[in-house]
Amino acid sequence: MTPSDDDRHVKRPLSDRDADALLRGPELAGFVADLQAMATEIPAASPSLASMLADGLVPDATATAVLPVVRARKRWLVALPLTGLILAGTLGAASANVLPDGAQKVVSDTVSSITPIHLPKPALKAKPTPEPTARRAP
């Protein structure tokens, strides 16, 4: 597979002369002019936004129906210990090297990269070598 022209331009460093030519080129000037035009235009307000700006924000009964803070705290009080138990159980199983090989490798690599603790990695299983068969004499 041959690299495209774009790949060749990306891989080589941009020289000062090329950068200067790009900055002074018509493509960048047109792009900047378009950005400036978009920044100076004021979009028309929708009818609902115009009424809100004119009358102010009218509170909606459905918008204020939010869970009380107490319920949210109770959820955190249940979720936090449960998450801690799951994490502790997974780390305990990984340190005992009883997780399936794929899970053991993921947990071991993750813990080793984040902390100074090194968990056991799954052992490579040797493939059984086939026994040579005896040839019969002709």
C-alpha cells in the first residue's frame, strides 16, 4: 500500500517557508474572512426566546420538580459502599490469581500501571506437543 499525498505532507516537518506561504495564502484569508463575517452577524431570535427576553423567565412547574437533595444523598450512600465492595472483591480475586486469564491480565495491567502494586499475571499455558507416531516397517 502506498502512502497518499496527504500522508507524505503530514509526516514531513513544515518548514518556515511553507508555513509562511500557508499563512499568506488565499485559503486562510478566505477562511478568516468567513469567520469574521459569522462573528459580526446577529442571528434572529426565535419567538419563544424573544418572549422570554421581553417578559423575563417564567418558572415552569415541571422544571422545578427535581429530586430532593436527601434522596440524592441516600443514593450515594448506597452506591459508594457497593462500588467499594465490588472493587475490593475484584482486587482480592486478582491478587489470589483466581480470575479468568483475560480478566486477570486486564486487572493486573491496570493496577500495575496506576499503582506501585504488582498483581500476578496469568501464566502462559504450554501447548502439549504431539507424540511422534511410530512408522510401520514396509
